[in-house]
Amino acid sequence: MYHHANPTEMWRERQLALLREAEDRRLARRLRKARKAHMAHTKRGFRSWHEGWTVRLRRMTTSWGRTAVPFFRA
């Protein structure tokens, strides 16, 4: 015997396939966006991160020194 092609089942299978395809496209888009953001961050490299860190540390130290000075002069 042969398999009957039920139109309702075929329609539902097609809808599920389209939904999976759309979800795959959304996931791929999100992954591309995340990868692009990650690559933009890593292109700066360690040196720029380190320089930024030292600048922040220096700024924090000088601001702490400015606020602490009046207390020690008293």
C-alpha cells in the first residue's frame, strides 16, 4: 500500500519547518552580532586594556589623595 498525503499533516509539517528555519536564522543573527562585538573588543588587544586599567587606577589614586589630604592636615 502507499501512504496517503494528508493535507493537514503536510501543512503542519511545512509550518514547523518554516518555524525552525526562522528560529535558526534568528539564532545565527544573534551569534554573528555577538561574535562581531567580541572581535571588536579583542582587536584592541591587551596593551590598550592594560593602559586603560592603569589610567583608571591612577585617576582613582589621585582622587583618593585629594579627598584624604584635608583629614591628615588637621
